[in-house]
Amino acid sequence: MSRLTARFWVDAYLRRLSLHDIPAFVTAHGDDTAGAILVKLATLDGRASAFAREWDMMSDTRRWVPLADGPEAEVDAAITRQKRFDPDLWVIEVEDRKGRHLLDEDGLSS
């Protein structure tokens, strides 16, 4: 089974969020083909969370795991550190007071 390009996945994710009226923005444009993707969820109350995909060897699948959670400035600092290590990194910022990011829905782990 072939893997989706990073750009295709990002475009599809942004579209899915827009269908739920959840604002989201690309704040760092990574490599179109194979860039890693981070999703930052800002709940607009000064707090945020960041999620990264990792490979789960037990289930042989990719899943979203928390990278950072807490005050938005601390989450932003964690994302900045990740960007220093990976210049091909995509960062998507989702803004939702209800804390919705849709990463737990079917089809978003690949």
C-alpha cells in the first residue's frame, strides 16, 4: 500500500476541519512529499497541545501522540525545538475552544 504525500494529507486534513467549521492554518510548510507533520491545538484560553504521528510497532499502524500540553507559549517552544531538528516539518495550527482536532477520526492516522 502506498503512503500519502505530506502535502496531500495536510490538504485533506484542512478540508475535513473546514467541513466542521474548525479554523486551521499551516504555520510551517514542510516537504511536500515526505515531511513530518505536527498538529497544534489552541483552545484560545492560553492553553494548547501539540500532537505528532508515531509508528506503533505492536499494531503496525501510525497513531497521533501528545508531544506537548500546557500553556501555549510552552507548546510553541516545544514546536520550535522540533523545527530546529527537522527543517521539513509541517506545523498545522487548529483553533477550537471545544478542543476538537479530529485526529482520532478514521482515516487520519496514515
